[in-house]
Amino acid sequence: MMRRIELARGRSLARDDIERSGGIDAEVLNVAMRIVEDVRVRGDEALRDYTAQFDKATVDVLAVTEAEIEEALAVVGDDFLEAIATAAVAIEDFHRRQVTQSWFTVEEGGIFLGQKVTPIERVGIYVPGGRACYPSSVLMNAIPAVVAGVEEIAMVVPPGPDGTINPYTLAAAAEAGVTEIYKVGGAQAIAALAFGTASIPRVDKITGPGNAYVTAAKKLVMGEVGIDMLAGPSEVLILADETAEPAFVAIDLMAQAEHDPKAATYLVTTDAELPDAVDAALELLLEDSPRADVIRRSLTDNGVVVICPDVDVALAAANMIAPEHLEVMMAEPLELLGSIRNAGAIFLGPWTPESVGDYIAGPNHVLPTGGTARFSSPLSVDDFVKKSSVLSYSLEGLEMDGPTAMVIAQAEGLEAHARAIGLRLAMAYALSEEDEGEA
């Protein structure tokens, strides 16, 4: 079912072996560009037009009311409310450990230096919607913002055809501390957050994954506002040896593949017999899967098995792929942790399916995709703060460091930079001479 690559000893996995699409389709980018510009010019009128066109919904008032939230809380059921409350506690606890404090220090000569950490004032979070329901995405985007100290959190989510938001999504927003909710999705929602409309005040940063048009719109408004990342199709890589349970490997591949036909699944193994056992397990598990068609297409189109001669080659392959999710189903998974350089989230051992990370463990499930784990990190509290350097020099400190700075400025041909220091030192010297004369 999944395409197989067998690496002989001495051969490494190459980027071309993986065939990642990467990037944003040009036509998608062009469509998103037209939508973004239209919303920038026409505001709410454009939002309503696109909501009718794409979501088949008529929405007169874009903002969700308190009554709608109360109604949602009344219908979702106590079990769900308890579940998201439990998840919210775990997510908050994990993210509180990420909080960075401002710091300051005094150096020799009266030089005061430091870093001031300030929460972003207003952020927008995108949550997929329509017929879909992703309350977990609400928690993962909003809770780190709350922990960071963000005061205004505006959530956008596509409405269903009846013009309402899924009650589970609204209940999660109430639990997570979202301050505003708007019934709009797609590239048009990103444009509204970036530029502002009569109904939706502009934000300073946008987070949260969406479809290709949402990603394209985020790319287009980047710079006008901050963004978290450009998310691609979701992906999992399972690193396994002969100790791996084939059924566990199979169900975890299915859990990723059921997201989308474009979802990517990788099995990297040192056991040449495991892929056949996993295929057999997949066939059994797919018999009663309600999303079997989506899963089969995903595994066939974007599934890759890499059979490696040893653990070192397997680890090198995993690091080259740099997956969003990396599951380690090997004899001593903790011993391999230090050798894993590139992964959005790492799941160690057979009892740690990706599902616990998606919902309840605490770490964020908004993760770098498409190999960007080589240089990117999961969504965190750091995404919702900004850091300012703080400097204060005494005259003594300027006399110590100023001449050195002047040498560098002059080498760069920036004379005014050098004179900004030299003028101060000259005036201080003149005043000192004057004071000595009067004495």
C-alpha cells in the first residue's frame, strides 16, 4: 500500500526519495491574493460575499453573541465540558513552564543592560470549521496566548451552512479564554484579521493552521502582521524495529492519514519483515474504518516505507525527513532521544500514540510541517510575546565602549554613527575642563 524504499548499507535517504510537494501552489496564491485585496478594500461586505460563496451561509452579524456561547455550553454535554477542562489544565501547566521573564544586569562602568518581555496586545487565532469541529485547536492556540498575557484574543472560524459555529468549538473558546469570535473563515478571515474591517478590529499576530488558501493568505499578510508558521499537510513518521507491534504502527499511520488525502505518513524501520506485518494489520483495521477511502488514498499517494540496514541509517533518515510528529517504537526509545535533531514533537515508546499529544498531554499540537522542523518549533508562549533590548550607559561606560564603537562605525563608512558618540565625549570633556577651570 505504501511505497517502499530499501536502503543498502552505505546509502542515505535523499530528499528526492521523499517527493514532498512543498511550497504553495501558484494558482492558490493568486486566488488568495485576490480575496485578500478585496477584503482590504470592501471589508465586511466582502466577508459576507465570500462566506455565502464558499460556506453557503448567510451571516448578517459576524460576531458571535454571548447568547450563542451560552446555548453551546448547554448542548455539548457535561462529559465534553469536563474533558476540555482537563485538557486545558494540562495545556496551561505545560505552557506556563515556557514563560520567559524580563532580565536586567549592571555591567562595569555603570552600563545597564537587559531584555524586556512584553505580551502582544491583540492576536487572532484561526480555527477550521464549517462541517468540521476542532475544539482542540482552540485550546492549543488560545491557552498559550492567555499564559503569555495577551489581553485580546479574536477567533475566526468558518460557519456551517446554517450560519452557526459548531457548539463544541464555541464551548472550547469559552474554556480557553477567547475574548471575541467571528463567523468567517478562509483567506478572507486572514485578511480581516490583518487589515481590520468595521466588525473585526485588526490584530498584531495570527496563529493557527488552515487549508491551502488560509496558508497562502498568511504568507501574503506576513509583515503587515506577524504569523506563527506556514502549515502544510500534516505528517507522522514512525521509527520502528523488530520490537514494534504491527497493529500499533498501523493504527497510528491511519490516525494521521485520516486527516486528509494529502497527509504524509512514513515508516522508517530496521526490520525488513515489519512492513508486510503492518500492511496486514492495515487491511484488518481498514475494514471497519468510516474514513477508509481517505486513509487508503493518503497511504497510497503519500505513504513511504524506508527499510534501513541499521539504527544509525534509520535515525539519519528520520532527521532528513524532519517530520511534524515522530513516534519512536524501538527497544530503548529514550536512549535515541539525543540523536533526534529534527522533529516537531517526539513520542517515545509504544504507549505514546500521537493522539495523546493532539488532545490531552499538554504540549502544543500546532507543529512545523513539510521538513520545517529543521529550523522551526511548536507553537508556544514565545509566539505571543515580543522582546525588547534595554540599554542605559553612564558617561563612564560610554568612555569605555565608545571609541571601539567609533572604529567599527568608521570602517562601515557611517560617519554620523561615529560622531554620535564622539560629539557626546567631546562635550563631556569640554564641560569637565570648564569645571576644572572654575575650581
